[in-house]
Amino acid sequence: MAEPLIPFPGPLLPVICGGHSRPVPAFHFSPTPDGVFISSGCLDGNAMLRQDTGDWIGTFLGHKGAVWSARLDQQANHIVTASADYNVKVWSALNGDELHNFEHKRIVRSADFAPEGARLATGGQEKLVKIYDLAQLAELNALAGHTDTIKEVVWTSEHTLISAGDNIRMWDLRVGEKGGEVKQLSVNGPVVSMELSLDGKHLTAVSGKTVHFFDRNSWEVVKTHTSSCELASASLRGAGDDCPTPVFVTGGTDFWVHLWDFETDKELGVYKGHHGPVHCVRWHPTYKYFASSSDDGTIRLWMKEPVVRELEELQDRQREEKRKEDEKKKKEDEKKKEEEKKKKEIAKNNKKAKKKAKQQQAQLLLLQQQQEQLQHQAAAQATEADGAQPAAAATTEAAADGAATEAVSGSEEETQFPIDDATSFPDAGAATGEDNAAAQ
């Protein structure tokens, strides 16, 4: 047999969950495919979601009055809260967004999801159990019968539910046109809290200083327990390998949590630490520990030392995993930043290269234009040179002809004889006469 979970009697080490600033009237453990979670409502107007290690997950802000109840659905997708501001709100458990709001005429004390998650039941000072369709966002019916404030509503199956107020009433939605009451369970006074045992065998109801335990098959009272103080809550767990007999815990106005043997009614332990009345006590779904909430604004997880060590190891592993994830994300971010930097550098270099290529192209174009201008100038000069060469030749020939003429003229002037100087040349006249005669 495994070591008993509870050292009878013996000290337990509480893990204190803070965060709320006012009394915590109720909290719930919710087993889901993703693990066990704790949802809590507070008179400060906020609801919170935690892991069953006590680690905070999120706070749901939006109510303008005390939150009397907060519950997570079985799929861990949504949370429903019931508030003194006359509203019931449905929230996303994934991101904390408010999804739906259902207005009531009076304070709402309790709300619960149907097992399939498609419907919602609420109860409060209107003294009506209201059923809502979450797909159509419409009220399906309002079950009347209670004469006092309804403190608790709990679904027991897809079509049946239980409500607690002036007494305990069981409802079947298949009865009549819109559902009807099928049974009443009476206790000595108004019921302040109610819980179905985790093994499904008992219904626990608290009224005044007394705890009533009903058998789920016969609905008969199988046991009552009376305390020395006013009680607010009680929670029962069945026997198992780690606990030879069923045990239950109670919490009330004496600030303490008491542990009791279900069969002998013997007190097995008293656990002190809260600084105000205890409003709610519940067992963890796996029976690893029980928890309590109080007027002091805290939730305490009461564990024996091995469980605390196990929890610390789990938290250490979670922190190490988170550190690795953060480190991995940091490296990915750095790699992404480096890639972005490289991209920017490449883009910058490409821009510079394009600018340089454009400048080089402009320079090349300018050189081509200059070359063309030089070619045009050379061609023009060549044309001018071709036109000037004949003129120079003509000028040279004319100059040469002129020189020759001058030379001839000069020669003629040198050889010319004066006509009147005939005496100097005696044959001149004879020659001339002979020439004239020949001509004749």
C-alpha cells in the first residue's frame, strides 16, 4: 500500500496563492484534457485562472461588482462568471476576451456549464434557475420553485441539474415543455454551499453548522456532521490506496480548516494560516491535496511535504522549460534580426550599386557625346581643309604665273631697244624693211 497522503494527524505545508485583494467566496478545480486548473471569483470584481500548482495564468477584468462564482468548462476553452453587477459573463480562457454577457434582474450567485458546453445554468437572487443556449445566445427557460436566493447550481448530466437555496431541488429538462422539478431534498435551514463528491457517490450540502451527506442513488441522508462554528463549505474525498477511509474537510468562521474521518467523525487535523473566515474548501481531483479560500483574499493549497517537493520539482521543470523556450525564442529573434540586417545591407548595397551604375552610365554617355563632338569637329576641320587646298593651289599658280610674267616682262625690258636710237643699230631699219616686204 502506498504511503497515506494525509499524515494522521500531521502538519501540512500550504502553498499560498495571492493576487486577489478582497475575500474569495468560491473557487473550483476543473479537470480538462490540458490538465487541472483552478478558477476563482473575488469580491474585488475580478476572476482568476491558475494552474493546479498555484501559478497564475490570467485575470478576467470587466465586472463592476463582486464575482461570486467562476468556473471553467470541461474543454478548458471558456470561463463563466456570476456577479453582483447582475451579469453573467462568458470569457475566452485562451486570451481573456469577454465573449458573451447575459443580463439578470438581480445579483447572480452561481453559474455552471452543461457537460457538453453548449448550455449554461445560472441562479441567484431572482430565485430562478435560468438555462441559456450559448449558440443562439438566448434564454431557453427559467425554472421556478425556490423561495430564497439560489447559492449554487450544478449540472449532473446533459439533461439534469441540481440547485441549492432554501432547499435542494433537482431538475430534469426533459420533463414538461421546458423542464421541471423532479425532487426536493430538505435540510435544517438555507443551503450555503453544495458539492458533488469526486467519486460521484455523494452530494455534500452545508447549512448553518451542519454538513449533510446524501447518497446519490437513494438521495437519502447517510451522514451529518455538526461543527462548533458556522460553516461555509465542506468537501469529501473517497478512500483509496493512499487513504484507507473517506475523509472530508470543512471551513468556516473560526479561520481554520478541519480534516475529519468520514466513518468515525474523528478530527484528523486542524490547519491554521488564514487571517479571516474560510469561505470555500475543495479536494484536488486526484486527491493530491485540498485547498481553501478565505476572507483574507488568498487561496491555500494544503499539501504534505512529498507533494510540496513534487510540486517544486514540477515548477522547476516548468521554469527550465520556459527558460529554454525563452532562450530559443531569443536566438530565433536574434537570427531574424540578423537576417533583416543582412537584407537591409544587401538592399543598401544594391541601391549603391544601382546608383554607381547609373553614374557610370551617365559618364559613358557624356564621353560618347564628347567623342561625337570631337568627331564632328574633326570632320568639319577636314572639310575646311579640303576646301582651302584648291584655293591655295590656284593662288600658288597665279603667283607663279605673275612671277613668270614679271620675269618675261623684265627680260623684254632688258632686251628692248629704243626706237629713236636707230643710229646705234644700223641693221635695224633694214631688217624691218625686209620683214615688211616679206609680209606684203
